Amino acid sequence: MGDFSVKEKTQYGTAIFTLFSGIVLCFLSFFLNEYQIHESVLFYFGQSLIFAGAIFGVNIFIKSKIYEAESRLNEKIDRKIKEEQ
């Protein structure tokens, strides 16, 4: 985690914590309620999956788009430099 900012560390930390809490809640509900999971527990787990997916997906998407834009700009700059020589 060397090149992550505080914002990214916080986002990833909350996503992992929320996902972990949903998994623990499902297991506890299953084993403590006669092998049944209440619909509210499933709803919370679904919401935690959506939240974690949004955090990880949005960051990866944005980083990939920035990388694509940088590579296109570098290619254009290289072409211009070669044309001027």
C-alpha cells in the first residue's frame, strides 16, 4: 500500500470492513437462528456487496481511464517530436 493516498486507504478500508461485517452477520444469523438467514441480513449483505463493488470498481475504472489518456498523450507527443526532427 505504498502509493495509496489517505482517501484511497480509507475507501478500501471501509469497503473491506463492510464486506467482512456482512459475511460475519450472515454466518452468525445462519448458525444462531436454526439455519435460516433473515431477509434483513441478506439485504445488508447485498448492500455491502454493492458498496464494496462500487468502491473497487470506480477506482479501478478511473485509474484505467487516466492511464489510457496518458498513453494517448505520450503517443501524440512522440509523433510531434518525430515530425519536427
